[in-house]
Amino acid sequence: MSNNLFSRILVVILLIAAALPVSGETVTTFWGGSAGLVYDTGFMHMLMKHPDGGVCLFDMDLIENDGPGSGHSEKGVYTDSIWGENRARKILSIEEPRAQSAWIVIFPLYKSGKYPLRFTVNGHESEITNWDTSKNKEWYRWSEFPAEWLKKGKNVIDLYCPEAKTEEEGWTIFLSRADEFENGGGDPADVGKTSFKSTNGGESWKESPFGPLGETRAEYSIRLSLDRSVNTGWLESPVIDLWKGDSTGFIVPLREIRNMKLKIDSEMPSGTKIEYYYRKGAGPQPFSDEWEPYQYIGEGAKLDFETGDADLNRRYIQFRIVLSTENPLVSPVIKSAEVTAELFERVPLHRNIYVVDYENPTIKYSSLDWEWEKWDRPEFQELRKRENLDEVIDGSRTQFDAQVKLLDYVTKRWRHNSPFPEFPGWDALSILNRVESAGGGGYCLTFNNVLAGMCMAYGWQARIVNVVIHEVVEVWNDEYGKWIFFDADYVNHYNYDVTNAEPQSLLELHYKYLDYYYPNHTLDWMTDEFVWFPIKEDKPAPVKIGSLSHHQDKQVTGFINAAFMRLVPRNNWYEKPYPRPLSHGSGTNWPWNGYVNWYDERTPPNRKYSWQTDRPRDMWPDLNKVHIDATTGFGNDRLFLRFETYTPNFSHYEVNVDDTGWKTVSDRWTWLLQSGRNTIRVRSVNKLGAKGKPSTCTINHADAPLADYENYK
């Protein structure tokens, strides 16, 4: 056939095809609503829900320069006493002094202060009273003063207690040493330049290094907490599937995207700014490399953005809103956000495919940049061999049983003692090496870091959580699909719900704690008693202790420590030993400022820290779960699947169809349906072989002839 004849035939075919009616249907999908929906399901930094609705800048601003090096140091003096003629001075610079209210924050030793600690801010005087140490054992104090005392530039804060005639009657407060700064994640270059000491009642002052610590540069751990909006923060939507919108159905037909509209309504007071961005991607995983960069699409109180055809041409989108203010007394407020997409659907509905049941969780991602230890660390294998851990967990039929056996093992490894001198690293081997060299491994932090390290050696992610005067561990369990609290210090145990015997996470214990001890009450961190409560004799606890060898007592640790939770969002202590808190757990002040802290309606933000969240997914993200995306094509006997997961050290997916056995697949897979009932299970597997909780779907498939489009609409 000549090329000329072939071309003529092709033209005729195209003309005939163009004359035929295009079967299909235009459909519209929608996602969105209040800004609270974006906040709860997406990502954010330094934002909060506005009391009157919407999302605004976080309203507590911390001014400090001591965080990286503050705490119990083995390098020398780490406290300074204020009494009699001995005074302390701190200078904190503030570019913008406006605030609704202001607070001074200090870190005194426990039982400091027979007399009030007096302080001045730029010459204005107030005081911090001593406290009832039988109730509140936290090593920090804060006290409000008029925000009008602050000024632009250098603010001078003096502390003194002239009534105290001895050092024991005075106040001993923490210092932040320059030689501890780098390990805490800070720059030591300017440490000491804003702290001064007087030994003659304030007549003369000596700057560090000739002040508080003699020849060692240091800063007083004195901070300012201001009730006002932070400078900037951002809100980011979850990944939005334009094919589905807010549909919760398991299956969506193949669709062609025509256009997309993004509408955002906000309030933008004078002195504030809102900027809008969006990006598009080829896959549902927000951290994959299938995304294009964010592009600027507008600013102002309202956004009406539309795009489509070749300029869009992607199924998945995200939008980001950046809020900022030049006036800390006001904040922009995001009120609502809506995404509407117009699509063309060319394929049949396939009514012969009926979803009977499914468990297909939407992955709850964290806004925090979590860092997980790499799977191939040689220390993992060394730890398993030297401690004979494979035999310890041998015979366990469940992951949870194996984790409980490791919990029991760690508790029996050494007796609770001091980890000083030579406070060990946060990795399991450093702690165990100290057991062999010094005859002891330490206290709650070290016990539970060893347990965390042993769990991670088997691919089960774990992390340390600081609760009330205690350090515990949470381990991700794939059978329950959640984080579970463990405590290996003194006694090995976990807490389980009395109604169903399910082991509890710290967030679950936190809510039970509030309902049990403080129903309908908002905690005041300075006045309320919340440390080591006993179980009430007339009211059974909502949890019990689960343990292989624990002797029951009335102090159900975990439950009784759950007034607050804070953590360092990483567990890669082999890869990156620093930064980390200084001598963490050696007191109850925990002055390091790198934690992320939990707050909610009944437990307000803690003034000594900068980083706060009330979104459970930030501190308790989903791990190792799989979300199944199912689409139909022209054929009515198959589904085209795509898998999404957040699995640290991810290796591969596995599917099990109709109990025929597990087999390895990629993130895209075609499910060929047989007559009758079809069931699929999908799970993720990490590189140490740990298998996630399977997602499942059961479908009834009826044999039906392939009909015209019109018969399916």
C-alpha cells in the first residue's frame, strides 16, 4: 500500500470518528469547607484554630537565647544562686514589643525560694512567689507582668532576693553553658553576652565569661513569653484527588480533568498578609518526587483561582497559604477553602462490581519533619546478637507479644540508678556499654531508650516521650495500627483499657487522665496539682497494668503521668547523636527548647516552649498503613489499583488475593476479578521485614456483557 493511499484511509477514519457522538458524562467533584477541615487533615506550622472559627497565627511567642545549652551539665557549674547581695541580670532584645500580655519564665531548682523572687523589667518591679512543692514539682515558674513594660530593643530583666540571708534561702536558677550549646543545636559564639551577675546588690555588674561562671561563658535561663501572634506560619491542604473530591467511595472511574477552581475566603486586618500557592502532582503521596514545585497564585483576603487543560493536566493537587503579620496584636484568619473540579467521564459505571466491605484508611501524615533511623545500621544486628534478642522473642505469634517480651527483658537488664558521670548517648548500645563499664545504665530515659532501640532493631518504630516527671516510650504496633505506651523503668508494663483490654497510646491515656482527675477543668500549670496522683479509692481507674512480671501497685504510671506529653521528633540517634537535650531527665525542668509539645482545650500550651501542636497526627502519625486507590477502565472485570503508604525504610508492597498467599507487587497493580466474591489484602513491608497492618476490600463481581456507554449511565 502506498503512503498516499494510507494517508487517505487514515483521514477517512478520523472523519468518521469525529462525526460519531462522544459518549460520556461531565461530572463535578468538590473538596473543602471550613479552614478547620484543612487544619485537621492537612499540614501546618505555627498556626492554631481561632476561637471564633477559622485558622490564625499561633498566639504565644517565646523570646529566649539559652535553650540549646540549658540543663544539668557534667562540665562544671550549671546553676547560680540569687540571694542577699547576689543578683542576676538578663538582657533580651525585642524588635517588636507589642503584646496583649507578658510573662517572665525562669527555671529554678526544686524547693527554691523561702522568700519571693523579686524581678524588674526595664526598672518596673514585680515578684515570683514560692510555691507549694507538695503539689507542683515542676522546676519552672512563670509570672505575668504588664506588657507595657517592654520596649523596642534591649530589655533589662533583673532578679534579686534581698530577704534571703543564705544561699539555701535564696533561689537557684539554671544556667546555659556555652560549651554545651553545640550539642544542643545552637551556636555558642555569642553565649554570655546578655547575662550579667552582681555580688554587691546591683552596684556593679560583670558580664560572662567573668560573671556567673567565672571563666566559662553562660546565659541565665530566663525567658519572656508574650501573648501575641507569631510573625508567620503556613497552612497546607492534604493531597486532594480531583477525580474523587470528598467522595468516600472505594472506586472512582477513569476521568479526564477539564478545569479546577480554588476559592479561599479569609480575614486580613491591616498590617497582615496572606499569600497563596498551589502545586500539582502525579501521585497521592505528599512526600514523593512526583510533585512539581509550588507556584504563587495570589494574595489578599480572597482567592478565586482557576486553571485547566494543559496548564493543569494532573489528578492530584495541594494548596498552601502563608500567613504573616507586622502587627503582633492581630492575625489574618483563614475562614474557608473549596476546590471544585470539572471532569469528563468516558467509561461505563460497571454496576456489576459491588463493594461489599472495605478497610482502607486515609493516611494521617504529620506536619513534623520526622527523622527515622536507617534500617541498615550495623548496630541493629550487633544489638540483636549480643543481647540474644532473637531467642528472647522466639515463639511470639504476634508482634505485640514480641514487643512485650523485649519490654520485660530491658526491665531485668539493670537496676534503676544514676547515669552520671558520663551520661550516655540516646542509642541503645551506648547505654548498654555504660552498664558494662560503669555498673549501671541509668534511669527512666535510658531504660526506655534501650527498649526503643531493641524494637527498632526489628523494624518496629519507637520513640521517647516526656510526660510528667518521667520518660517513657511509645512503640508503633502494626496489629493494632497505632502507637502503644510502654515503660521499662523499675517495672515493665503497659496500660490497657478495662473495657476491651486494648493497650493504650499516651494520647488515649491523656484523655482518660483528664476525664478521671480533672473533668470539665482546664489545667493551670502553675497552680494545679498534677504530679503522680494516686488512684482514687472510690473510683476504679479506667486502665489496668499489663505486664509479664510487674507487682501491682496503686501508681499506674503512664496513666498518672499523662497530664502532658512532649517529644523530640526523631529516633535516629545512631546516625545523628546530636542535637539533643542536655542530660535529659536529670531533673524536672526540661529547659531545652527543641521539643514539640501537645496542648488541647483542657491542657493549654506550656509557656517555656516555642513549638506546640494540638493536631494528633503531628505527634501520632500513621505508620506502615496502606491506602488503596481503585479505578475502573472500559473493561468490567478488573480494577486498576494504586497504593499509598508512609512507611519509614519502605521496601515493597504485598497483596493477598482470596487467601492465595502474599506476593510482592509495585505501587500499581491490576486486580483481575473472578465470578462472585473477591477479597484483596494489601500491606507494606519495610526493609527489616516488619509488615504493616493490611488494608482490605471485598467485592462481589457479577458476570455481565460489555454494553454501550449509554446502557451504563
